[in-house]
Amino acid sequence: MTLHVRNDWPAAVEVLNEQGTSDIVLLCEHASNHIPAEYQRLGLAPRDLDRHIAWDIGAAELTRRLSAHLDAPAFLSGYSRLLIDLNRPLGTPGSIPVHSEDTEIPGNGGLDAAERARRAEVMFAPFHDSVSAHLDRRTATRRSTLIVTIHSFTPVFLGVSRPWHAGVLYDSAEVLARDILSRLSLDAVLVVAANEPYLISRDEDYAVPIHGDDRGIPAVLIEIRQDLLSNEAGIEEWAGRLAAALPTRERESPSL
């Protein structure tokens, strides 16, 4: 499932359907596993770049299809989170990880301030500046806005199985999150939960607190288990399922 990129230094953000009519703005901060050749895969084996440590498997294609289903703007990352994680505050341990899950990242050890600043300038800032500018324009024109970030998680983490098919993570936007969960829960086969398999934390998350909560925009992070996004059929199934679960102008929860 390797992502092939023609340009060794692609744009830091891929913007889809920016003029879309949906109230929902989609973000996918872990869309790409691309690492420019000069970084020599950060000392990792080629197979490691196909793992969850390098990107959220299936999340990019799910975001693209959901954007089409909803007619929603979408912002997708252009670089692997191993270089710099777009959903971690700059300067935190998870921003440029030295370890990810059970794997050491040799190329991230002992980085000087100049290299950290370079990655922030080239990969982190352009993505979030693009998102911020889009949200500013929506605010200026009084457009209703909800933020939904799309992620995927491993079925097993450090030897522990995860039973959930999906989770909806939130901090301030409990009403939005519970509304989405209630629709997903209509399918009795699904195991879905609030704030699983992770929690939103201002110390360890960026998009929801900064683009959402700080602006007063309802924002949630949706996690889908990766084995459910392993093929075209699964991705299309979840795109349709999320499109039906997310609020629309015709189908909003009363408090939104």
C-alpha cells in the first residue's frame, strides 16, 4: 500500500474541493508516508514505511471519498509523520519521534535546532496555514463549519487487541461527537466508542484544540481500525457509513 510520489519534495498539503458546499471541513494529517530521498528513510527498512508508524493506513483514500460524498473541502498531508507529526504540537516528544510504537527512528536522533526548524517550516506550517486561511475565510463569510479529522488505528497495539471498529474523539465538541456515535451505533454489528483508542489532549494533539476548540468550531477526530480500510470495498463502505453519520444541513443535531 505504498504511496508513490513523483516529486521528491511534494507540496506539504493537498487541498481537495476547497469550494465544496458542505459545512464539514475534513483534515487528514497522516495521509502520506512520503520521505524525501535525502533522509534515507530515516534509517528504517523499506517495509517500515508501509506500517502505521509512517502514516495512517487507508485514511487518505477514505478522506478523498468522504470529500466527494459530502462535497466537503479536505486537507491532506504531503509527508510522513515520521518527519514531523502534523497532529502534535511543535517541540513535544511526539512532534519528531525518536521512537514510534516499538521501533527506534535512527534518523530523528540528535537533531539540531536548524533541522527541526526546517521541517516545521517546510512540512508543518504550510499545512496548518492553509487550514487556518480556509477557516478564516469561512468565518469572514459567516459560513457554518464543523471540523472532522480522519485517522486510522492498528488492530493490535504493543500486543493488546483493540475491539473497536471506530472511535470518535473530542474535547469541547461532545454534542457533535455523541451525535455521530449515535448514528454509527444504529448498526448493531459495530463496536464504536467515545475517546477510544485515544484521548484528545492539548499536549499531544493539534488539529482539534487549535483549529477547532480555540476557534469555537465543533471539532472531532474519527479513528477507523485499519483492517477495515485494507481494500477498496472497505474504504468505500466506511466512506458511505461516515457520510450517513455526519451532520448535514438537512440532518443536524438540534444543538449544533
